[in-house]
Amino acid sequence: MVAAWRDQLDREEKKLVLTNGCFDLLHVGHVRYLREARALGDALVVALNGDASVRELKGEGRPMNTAEDRAEILCALECVDRVVVFDEKRATRVIDTIRPHLYAKGGDYTPESLNPEERAALDRANTEIRILSLVPGKSTSATLKRMQDDSGGGSKNKGPRLAVLGSGRGSNFEAIADAIDAGTLEAEIALVISDVAHSRILALAQERGIPAIHIEPGSEKGGRLSDAALKEIVDRLEAASVDLIALAGFMRIVRAPLLTAFPGRILNIHPSLLPKYPGLGAWRQALESGDTETGCTVHLVDAGVDTGKTLAQAKVPILPGDTAETLHARIQEQEHRLYPQVIAETWRAGLGQ
């Protein structure tokens, strides 16, 4: 019916605007955004994520309100003409069906960071994309965090909520999780993200009952994540109310908007005594250079490759007869000891708050 209405509007030389989202816990930022979207054309349709779709995107505990309730609230807004509910993770099918004249999205997106499937559907429909400004400080994640803090349920009382990002075996994730279980690290792992679909770190997280998500990294070269992948990572982290992020063998370059969304709150552990041997294969470089010692470094993450502020280091001697494998194993022993310790110290020092 909406598709037919769109065709009628087209014959009348009027424009249909489409936006989509979860619109859970409706706030003033949503209302202002929807009014601005409606002003772009002659009618506004909101494609609303169904309950299962919201859970997949935002994690367990969401949505706060059912799709039926969210749709009724949206329909009560004067600026909203129609609401359609879709159950898929993406709004691709809705876009293909409705073929809107304009597509509105919030200012936390760019045309490049739109989901590739949805962007392809918009291109097929020859839809104009408009990015609208957000209202500072007015978001569902910010609202939920304030509610947590006001109720005394926030992370300030129980240590940080951590996200661990990794690409491989997940040995440092295990060390962090073991330290939490042992009571030596007061924290909660809220989320594990990997750019590798069948990585061991995802399997380990699932075994522990920790939410574990694969993010498709895109086709960027040089270890770069696509804009869409970065946007999805930020959305997932914010939805999980994450306080600190620990990179653990995450083989991707981190950049904005992840850096700007979590300034000073992203840690990494690197298998060398930085600034020596940044990048890949650091222990091999130390061995091949004839060094007598190497080690590991926990540092803050910035836009460079292993260039952020050093927080702590542990030294490891290079022994006669060492191979790359034996040396790496001894470095990892120190990593597993050092990383949970620095996470705790970072939180106590207030760097993540």
C-alpha cells in the first residue's frame, strides 16, 4: 500500500521521504530529527525495526518498548505520515519496495558509512540521500546511561563495562575474562567484536555466554575498516553502554568515528617495547635484529599504528636458541599478566570515565 501511495505522490509531483531506525525510548532528539526529515518532502514514512531486529542490532535487553508501542507513538507525531515495521536486520527490502524520493539519516552517518546493502538499494531507486544534524547529547544510548547512573546501576560502582575487539585466537580475551572470574579485575565484558567470522575469540566468548558479534570489515585495503563497518562498531559499543575498549589482536587500523566516540578509552597491547617495532611481527623483528630483550606494551590507541601514549611495559629476555614461536609464547605470558592489571589501573585513574 505504501508503494502505491508513493506512486500516487509521484504522479502529483510530490516527494516521499523515508527514514528508518529502532526509535526505542523516543526522545526530543528523535522528534526534532523527524520534523526535519518531514520538511524535506510532502510525506514521511518511518521504517521501524521489529523487536527481533532490534535485539540483533542492539543486544539483549533491547528494545525497551515493543514494535507495536513504538509504532503507535510514532504515528501520534504530526510529522509522521506512515509507519512500516520490518523484521530483517536491514531496511533493504523496504527501500526496494517503496522506492522513496528522499532518504534521511542522522548526522552520525555519512553517505559512505551507510550499510552497503541499503546504499545499493537507494542507488537502484535513484533516491536522494540527505544527512540531518543530530541534537547534541540527545540519544537513546545517552538516555539509558543517565538512567543507569541515576539508579546506581552504572559502571562507576562496579568497574568498567568492557568491549574486547579481536581477530584471532583470543588469548588476551581469555586472560581478561579469567582475571574477572578470579576477582583480580573488577569489570564486566559486555561485548566481543571480531572482523573474522569464524575467529576463535568469538567462539570463546559464546562459550562464556558473552555477546559476540562479527562485523563485516568491508573491502578497504591496508588493514582499514570501511566507514560502514566503523559505524556499526560504534553503534554496537554505544548500545552496550561500553566504558572501555580493549583491542586484543585486532588486526585493523582504528580511526574516526570510533576514536572520536571513545576518546582516551581504547587500549591496545603490542608485543614489543614500543616505540621499537610497531606493526606486524614485532617479536620476529626483535629476534632478527639480534636484540637481547623485547617485551610488550599497553598503550592508548590513536590514529597512528601503535603510536599512542604508553601506559605500561613488561620486558622479556631473548634467550640463546629462541625461535619466533618460543619468544612469542613468553611475551604472551607477560601480556596475559599485564593487560588486566593496566585495565584496572586505567579505570581507577579515571582515564576511562
